[in-house]
Amino acid sequence: MMILITGGSKCGKSHYAESLFYNFDGQKFYIATMQPFGDEAQAAIRRHREMRRNKGFETIEKYTDTEDLQLPGGCGILLECMGNLCANEMFRSSVVCNPAEKILSGILHLKKIAALLIIVTNEVACDGISYECGTSAYIRVLNEINCRIAEMADHVMECVYGIPVALKGTIL
Amino acid sequence: MILVTGGAFQGKTEYARTQLGVPHENILDGEDCSFDAVQTAECVKTYHQLIKRLLSSGVDPLDFTRRLCIENPDAVILMDEIGCGIIPLEKAERLWREAAGRAGCIIAGQAETVVRISCGIPVIIKGAFA
């Protein structure tokens, strides 16, 4: 089963995503895509680590190249978050690339391995601001990826202040 | 009238083409189309940008939108949701947001059906399709 969870900043996506693993019996992996740059990122990482403590997740820090991950079949995977993975792939060198196909092949690879794959992404396209070209390209690519993952997913949820709203499938 | 809204890059144009059956060549782009053509178009996308252009040309976007509802009542309008950020510092940006919000309400009020799209997934938030 594959689930995509979207929503704005600090809307309870992570907590909801983790709650969906409560009854999952297999091995659980948390793929952390956020690079620990700066105080705010480090604080966010500490907060997320604290949330996952004792929930049986093995954390794998993987900032790019998810298509290379070797994980046991039938496991549970929580990938957080697509916004970071997309930025990491897109701006990894001085030449900005479109990483959509690469990222989607990574996701397809994880989908084949996992019994339960949950991807957390980010809603960044509703503020009406015209950003400079790098940022607007990022918003476009991230949303292209979101649309294509939503197509593959069994359930798509939008979190609103911790409340899951089903966009596809049902509330779990 | 049908309003298709949602954040930027969520798949609104694709939805108009594949689900509403609007041929690609019949979709006007609010970024660069003539104002007159909007009043007879089958479908107009990026209507929020059209509003910005109307404002900078000194045309009242709300009068324009009311006229659209009367003269082109079967139009399919595609328009981003743009009001979820911080209130902009620049006055022109504030006026644009306000006009876009009010125009969106006028169109949604007139439309039989309003669809909001996130991640390519349509959710009908008003009415239904026959």
C-alpha cells in the first residue's frame, strides 16, 4: 500500500504519517531527507527524532539517490519529506536540473520493496507569489512529482491542523 | 460556468483538457490573451494573471468579471488560489490579491460547478456534473 500525505507547514503531517504505522508488524524504516543545515533544521530533526523514539523506526539519512536504497522486502517505509528530496536533487550542483524522473524511479523502487510506503510532501503552491526562476522551477517540479505520486498512491491525504482530509481513497 | 481552482501547478489545465474535454487550442491564457477574447472564450486559464493585467491597464477586474458571467455564462475558468500567504508589503500586490479573491467569489457564485485540484486530484466543492 502506498499513501501520500500533503499539507502546509506544521500541519501535523509527520505525526499522522507515523500513526499509520502503529499496527504495522514488519521492520520499519524512516528515510530522512532533510540535510542538517543550520539551527532550525537541527531543531526540526531533533523534534522528529524525539517523536519517532520508541516507535521502532530505524532512521536512514538519505538526502538524494533514493533509487539506490537497499531495504528488505515487505518492510514499512516512511519517507519525509519530498520537498527536501526534490530540493536536494535539483540544486545539488551548480547546474539546476529537473529531477522528476529520477525521483519517481526512486519512489517506484521503494514501492516495489515496501508493504507500506508513506511519503510526506509539502504544499508550497498557494501563496500567489511570483518567485525568481530557480524557486518557481522548484515549485513546478515538486508539484509535478506530487501529481505523479498521487496517481500511483492508493490513498492521498491532506492534513489540516492535524486533521486528515481524504483527497483520494479513504481516511485511515 | 465551471470554475477550476487550486494551488499553482496542481493539474488544472490537464483536468480541463482531459476531464472537461476542452481542446487545447480553445484554452486562452490570461497571461497574454486579449481582454475582448475572454468574453467569448470556451476556456480561460491563469485568470488570476488576467486580473493583474486588467488592474495595470486601468480596467476594473470586478466589472470585467461580472460582465464575463453575463456574456459568457458557459465558460470554463481556471484560476490559482493565491490568497494563502502573508499579506504583501507592496500595495499593487495587495490590490491584486484582493481583486483576485473577489473575482474568484463572483465566478464561484455564478458557476454551477467548482472543482478544487490538489496533487492532480479533483474535489468538487460546489454542485456536480450532470
